[in-house]
Amino acid sequence: MSAEEVLLHATSLSMGLLLLAMAICVVRLLLGPTLADRILALDTLTTMMVGFIGTFAIRSGLMLYLDIAIALALAAFLATVSLARYLLSRRFAARGDEVLPEVVE
């Protein structure tokens, strides 16, 4: 078995496992009982997408896909931070606070 065949089998296995994990995350995203569960599922899903794109870049040999993975990771981070901020503001609005408390350093 050559190194190229090992790489082909390893990337095939990892892509299959990542697809299975992404399918489980989509189920959690759709059925999650709370908004926090859905935010966590979305963040996990995007992290696995970055891994899938990275694996595809290794398999195809085109490192251009790594730039796409980096851009997706940055967008996913910003989306997670903004959704967490929204969730936090909803919690304070339910308590009746007008503004979010400032962070004390």
C-alpha cells in the first residue's frame, strides 16, 4: 500500500465521519430544546465544516480551499459571538434590566 493510497483512505474515512457528525449536529440544531443548544450546534457544525473543507483541501491538493476554511472559521466565530450576545441581552431583558452590565476590570 503506497502513501497515496493511505492518504486517500484516511481522507475518505475522515470525510465520512465528519459528514455523520454534521448530520447529528443538524438534528440537534433542528430539535434543540433551547436557543443555547441551537447556538452550540451551529458553532459545532461550522467547526466541522472547516474540518471537512481542510480534509478536502488535503485530498485534492488545492490549498486554495484552506483560505475558504479560514474565512468560514472567522465568520463562524463572529456569528457565535453575536448570537451569544443576543442570548445574553434576552436574559437581561427578561429580568427587566435596561442595559447590559459593564465588565469590571
